[in-house]
Amino acid sequence: MRDIKKFSREAAEVYAQAVADRKSDNASKEADSIIKYIEARYEKKIKKEIDKNKNCRGIDIILPRTKRCKDQSMFSDVETMVKEHFNKLGFAVSLHDGKSCKCIFDFICNCNGFYASMSWY
């Protein structure tokens, strides 16, 4: 009898779980990076906007292009993690991921917007 050493259904399932775990870890790292960036800026920005308008209930924080998710299929997972983090603090947050710019400075340009919207009510 021949010994079967082919890729099996069980091996495929194990591999699929490993890929899912790796994507989850990567999404968590991306989300942590964005959360840290926002946390370093949001209090000052909120206070500044409220000083201008006491009825202010939301702000936008421009995020650097380097914080964008390289894997667009991971974007919704990252956004969910960011939302959950700031929801605990009483903020509703959504990430807006604009598309790449077509100008010659595409590598640094952020004109089509990658930003976080924060609101509180």
C-alpha cells in the first residue's frame, strides 16, 4: 500500500486557520498604530474646536498615509477595532480611506483623504 503524503482537507483547514490568525494579528497591529496616533491628538483637537464653537460635537483627524491599511480586505477589521476602542470612551469613530492620488507626489500626498471622524452626543 502507498503512503499518502498529499495536501489533505485537514491540512487545508489548519492552513486556513493560520492565515486567519495572521490576518487578525496584522489587523490588530494596524489598529493599535492608528489608535495611538489618534490618542496623541484628539484631546487637544477637541478642546480647540470647542473653544471655537461650544456646540461642537465632532472633529476629523487627518491620518498620515503611512497608517493606511496596505491590505484593503483588512480595513473593516481595523476600523471595527478602532471603533470599539473609542466607543469605550464615549466617542463614535469612523475611518475614511480615500484612494491614492494621481499626482506626481502620490507617495506623500493625502489629498483624497485618510482620516478619522470622531463624534460625541
